Amino acid sequence: MTPAGTDGVVDAPTAYARRHRSVFIEVTPWRVMAEGPDPVSGSVPGAFRTSVRNDFAATPTATSGHLPLPSRTTVRATLRARGIGPADDLVLYTRRIEEVSSATRAWFVLTWAGFPSVRVLDGGLPAWVRAGGPTARLRAEPAPVAVGDHVWPTGPPDGGRRVLGIPDVLEISRYGTLLDSRPAGSYDGVLDDPRTGHIPHAVHAPSAELVAPDGLLRSPTELRKWFLSRRAIGGQEVGAYCGGGVSSSLLVFVGALLGQQVGLFVDSWSAWERDSSLPVEQGAALSRSAAVDTDCV
């Protein structure tokens, strides 16, 4: 995807041209996403390093998923300690193209916490280098910065993001469209393990399909067709989940680019599977063709 002016995403040439007006934040995933050395040494000069686990998730509880949502106060304080506030233009990126959902998880949390200007670098660090961007060592973790109280902009307290609870998920799965972004093996489940599979009526929607081989998001036309094929564009409610609210955040992000609100079940399958009172469905998804889905055009 290359539309430079699209809210929420920025292409590498534009990010490079605006580099002196932006704060770059590298987001590391909560687990290893790909084997082997990083394709690029160094990072965007002056960037801060953050992580999904430490900065964009709270401590798990007995009833939550493994990456629950932190409080808005905590998120704001974490960035304030780095000297970052609501007036800053934030550009999020990952080192590998396979890790883009870590950047979209950070985007979800930051916009939900009230940061008004948050964009994801399309193609991540490899795209930055291809655009001629220099690399350098990441800045050291800074000492706490003494800053005054920031003036937060008025607007929706959740930044327009919808966080789903279990009652919401049950309703959307029956009357709307619930998207499961995990790989097919996780979605299908294991026959001799009744607590594997997916939430009943959920549509298989692997988030990896939203990214082209070059690491860029697919074109707006391709993305819209992908969502339409899953009945995920229209007036009905749409929700998404995965294992812990990371890969499914990419569906929420792309939905926002297309003008479709997608609620995020942050606790996701890691919480659902532990609650024996909640239903589980196994087996491959039924095929849904965009050619016959005229109800959501």
C-alpha cells in the first residue's frame, strides 16, 4: 500500500522526508517471529525501542489473555517517561516484515490511549532502507524525563477503537462477522483436544495474507476484496481475535484504513480456551466468495 496521505499508515519515502518532524518508535514482538539474523543492521536514527510485552500489554491475570490491555494512564506515563506526548507525530515500525502486527498492536494501544498522531511505517525497517533512509544504533533507554502535564485533545475517549468483551464476541459471532486471524492449523483445532479450534461461527481470516511478499500492505483494492470475501465490510458489527490480540490488530488497522470499524477482542483465544463454559468449534471454515457476497457492498 502506498497512499502517502492515508491516515494511520505512512510510506517510507514520506517518512524519510518528514523524519525531523516525527518520533520513530521501534516495536519488538513478544515472541520470535522469524529465524535467522535481522535483514538490516542498526535502526532508524534516534528511534526509541519498545516491546509489545513491556510497553503495550499489562500483566496477565487468571482470567485474561496473555497480553491484556494496559491502562491508558500506564500507556501515557510510559511514553511520557521517554519525553513523548500527544503533540508528537509517532511513526511505528518493526525490524522484519513478518512482525508488522506488533506495530499495529502498538498503534491500537496508543490511539486507544488518546495519542492523536500515530502511523505505521509501511514495510518497516527494510522499506526505510530501500527508500534511502540511514541506520544507526538505537538510542539508549533514557532516564525518566521531567515534563509538565500534557494537554490531551478532546474526542472519543477510546480514540475510536472498540475493545470487545466476551458478551460482545458472542453477539458478533452470531449476528455480525467475527474474524479469526490465526493460521489454519490453530483455527481448525486438534480432534483429540476439545479446547482447540475457534470461536463458533468465526471466519478464518489469516492476517499474513494482508501483506505482500515485499513486506508492504497489499493495495487498497486487494484489501477491500479480502474483507468483502469475508463479509467484513458493511453495516454489521465486525470483530477480530487471534491468540493474544497482536496478529488480529492488523485486521483492525487495515479495517480502519478502509473505513470499517473492527473491534478487537484483546484477550483472544488465550483467554477463551481456558474458560470451559465458553463454546468451541473445530474444523475448516466454509468458503465465502466475494462474488456472491452482495449484502456488504
